[in-house]
Amino acid sequence: MKDENNGSSRRPTAFTLENEATTDHRASAMKRPPRSFDAEVSMVPEAEDPFLAPEEIDAAPLPVAEPRKHRFSFGKLAMGAFGVLLSLAFGLWADQLIRDLFSRSDWLGYTATVALIVAFGSVLALVAREVFGIMRLNAVQSLKTDAEEAAAQKKPTAARTVISRLTAVLSHRAETARGRAALKDTENDVIDGPHLIELAERELLSPLDRQARALILNSSKRVSVVTAVSPRAVVDLAYVLFEVTRLVRSMAELYGGRPGTLGMIRLLRDVIAHLAVTGSIAVGDGLAQQVLGHGLASRLSARLGEGVINGLMTARIGIAAMDLCRPLPFRALKRPGISDFMSDLTPDLKGGKNSEKPWIQGA
């Protein structure tokens, strides 16, 4: 009994149970000299790696869209020369027409002269509007470049200049009134340049970014629905072009660009060039993999699948337009991606309800 009591009162002790054979094997393995292998090693791309989750592939951020560099072109020079020749030809024709009308009757000549003056003034007004629209787009792009340079400096002088220009560009937006007041209160504060740029991005662009996301989502939903119910592919193509043009124009007006017709053509060319360069226009490799790769192939009909794919394509175009029209680069705020719109375009197919996001509620 005494031995049993002593055994039961023994203090607990930790023991390491390890097989001696395993220990000897590890020791011999560690003593193995280094060797070289002549077998060929092939690198497997991430898209073809079976051990990489599809969510990690889809989480890769989209390339940021940047405006194309406009360089000298002989085609533009030739078009300008032909434009001058056509203008001279029109001037000679109008002069001869007015002379002939005066030779017949004075009131015909004066009527033609007044009509020519009105037409010439209207053309000048159109040209001025297009020029100012392109100048506003250039101002937004130069502001983004200057903001990146100011964010790389510690002194707040350049950042203050960028903020004043940004405030002037967005002064017509009522959503930025509170942000402009908050930035004005920090004029006497000592803040570094990078922090000033981030503060301006949060205060001024945060409400506009929510509206931009809502614009992209609504356009994508409309394209998805129209594609799913339209009887002809021509109707799909025509509506997608219409919706994309309206989305790009709305995005430019939201961020203070307000482009004209030529500015819109320039923006659309930049967006299409970005999609072509980054390969985002290849629907079969990109969007189909993102939609059908989530196990939805067996649950999507043909028309509904095309609608979802066209909707995601519209979302990509909207993100590219957002990159081009936004006056500041994404630093303090998160840049939207395709995954932000995937759950909203296919809520029922994934077995969940529509996600309630703050930027959707505020739309």
C-alpha cells in the first residue's frame, strides 16, 4: 500500500517518445552530401497548376489602364493637310455661290451671307467645345501624374498644389463639399506629401468611387439581362456598344472630365487599346474561366451564360474607364476588381442572396 501511495503521488513528467530507428534515419539523412540532379524541371503556369485554388487566380488584380501616348503620325499630318484643302475648296465654292446670288438678286445674296455667318459661328462653337473637352481630359491626366510625383516627396508644397487643382476640378460636384471643407481645415496643419494625397483621395474621391461602382454594376446588370432575353446577336452587340459608350461618358462626367465627341472617341480608343493589350477582350480565356470555372457550367443556360459573360465584360470596361477618368491613382482606397461584381451578377446561381454593399445602397 505504501508503494501504491508513493506511485499515485508522483509528480507528472513529460516524456519524449521517439523511435530510435527514426532518429538514426534522420541523422543519416542529414549527413547525406549534396547532389546535383540532371532531370529536366518544367515550370507550370499558375493557370494550369492543379494545386492552386481558382480563387487565388481570380484574386489577381487587373492591370491599371493608362492613356496612350499621342505621338507624331504621318496619317494625322495627311488628314490635316486634306482638311485644309477641303476648307479652301469650300471657301471658294461659298464665295462663288454668294457672288452668283448677288448677281441675281440682292436679298438672295444677303440671305446666303447671313446663313454662311451663322454656319461658320456654329462650327466655331463646336470646335471650341471639343477643344475644351480634350483640355479637361488632359488636365485630369496631368493631375494624376503630378499626384504620383507629389506622393513621392516628403514636402507638402507639391501636394498642396495638387489638392488645390483637384478641388477646382471637382468643385461642381455636391458630393465633395464635405471633403473640400475638411481639406480646407488642414491648410495650417503639418502633414507630409504622401499623407496629404491619401487624405485628399479619401475625402474627395470616396463618394465618387461609390457612385462609379454603382454605375459599373448597373450597366453590367442591364447588359446581362438584355443579352439573356434578346432574340438576335445583333441586338446584343448594338446594346452593348450603346451601354459601354454611356458608361464611359458617365464615368468621365463623374470625375470632372466632361468630354465632347472627340474626347469620347479618344477615351473609347484608350479603353479598347487597354483591353486589347492586356488580353481582357478574349472572352473565352478570361471571363468564361472566371464564370464557368466556379462550378456554374452545369447550372447556366446558354443565353444566361452569355449574359453573365457580357455583364462581366462590361464591368471590365467600366473598371478601365474608371482608371482613365479618375484624377488620382488608387493609394488609400481599394481599386475595384471583377470579384466585386461577380456575386452581384450571379447571386442566385451561387446559392446566396444579393450582397448588400454600401456603394449599392447609395446608388
